[in-house]
Amino acid sequence: MNQFTQSDNSVPEIVFQGAVQIDPKAHCDDEILSLLEEWDSRPTPSNPGAAIFELDNTFGFTISYDGKASGYWPDPESNMLSETLVRSFLFSNGICELTDLGHRLYLANYKLIAMDGQEYQLVCPFPTASGNIGGLVVVCLNKRITQPYSHS
């Protein structure tokens, strides 16, 4: 069973309030959709390949199987909220629930002090050489969303 551990790069004042999985085709711009196709067809799937997502108006990081986050772009501080949310989501739902390696787009909802907020997170699992989930590439797409999600 895959299990991620907490890191020091988190915001303790954040209260995670759930996430919904949404369709990237309905909410992402064409460049992101093209990169998802590239991600799905990369020649070495066990290579996280996060660099393809390092675009203007995105930020992200990689979490390995043992819970070590690395590869932050542009820097760890810019990813504190994203990392806090994704770790809350994964721990609340358990990484073992990810049964396939397909990419997913989540809208994560949170409360910071007295303000509600949300973040669009692209989660791209990558396998180990043996095919188990080796970790995740997490990309915040808040500034790349073309059609906001409606909770209707």
C-alpha cells in the first residue's frame, strides 16, 4: 500500500474541505490538454517528467513513493498551499485508492482563517519500474483554467 508522509512544507492554518474530480477537457486550456497527451505517451513512464508542466502561470512539485517532495517550481514557498491541500486530500482518501495511473484534475476546497478558497490541482501519478504507483506530479492550474467548475 502506498502511503505518503507529511513534510515541513505545509500551512497549518488550512482546513481542507474536500475535493471533486473534474474533467480536464472541460476546464483546461489547449496547451495543458496537449501536455496531458504528451504525459500519457511519454516513452519512460517511470520518469516523472514534471518539467513538461513548468509553464507560465503554473507551479508544482513531485512527491515520491516515500513521501519526499521535491522538484518544486518555481520554489517550495510558492507551493505551500498546494502541498498542504494535496497531502490532506491523499491522507483523507488514501493514496491506495488510486488504482490506475491516469491523470486527474481536482478542485480542492479549503478554508484559510475565515476565507473560503479553492485550487485546481492536476495530479499525474507515475509508476515504478514494476508498475506500482511511484509518486505524483502535482500542478496548480488556477491561472490556466478556461472554464471554472460550477457546483450545480
